[in-house]
Amino acid sequence: MKNIAVTIEDGVYRKARRKAAALDTSVSQVVAAYLRSWTSEEGFMRYRAKKLRNILALVSEHRQPGLAAPGSREELYAERLR
């Protein structure tokens, strides 16, 4: 097994220790479980899907009404013919 060093803010560390203790585990075990999940193919695909959903949500939030808004084919052609 390998040891790694991770630098995080003091407040984050304190909250993580409390939460881990409440779950009867340790911060090290939580990080190790996360890394196992993240590096598995299925875990990595879930991670990428979540990132993609976040990007799409951001795009939807910042899209201006009426610009490149999806519509039916008929609506698009009717708009051009006016």
C-alpha cells in the first residue's frame, strides 16, 4: 500500500473528521474508497456523466431566450418564411 499526502483547509479537515467519526470510519478510509470508485471504469463513467450534467446545466442557465432555442422543424421554417 502507498501513503499519500493531501493538503486541505483546516476547516474542511475538521468537518471531514467529524463526519467520518459520525460514520464510524476515518478520513483516510473515505478518501481511499473514493479513489477506488473514481479509478474503476464504472466509477469514472459516473464521474464524467456528473461533470457533463453540470456543464449542461450551466449552459442552460446562461442561454439567452430566443437564441438557438430548440423548436420543431415547422417552427424553424415558419420563422424563416416570415
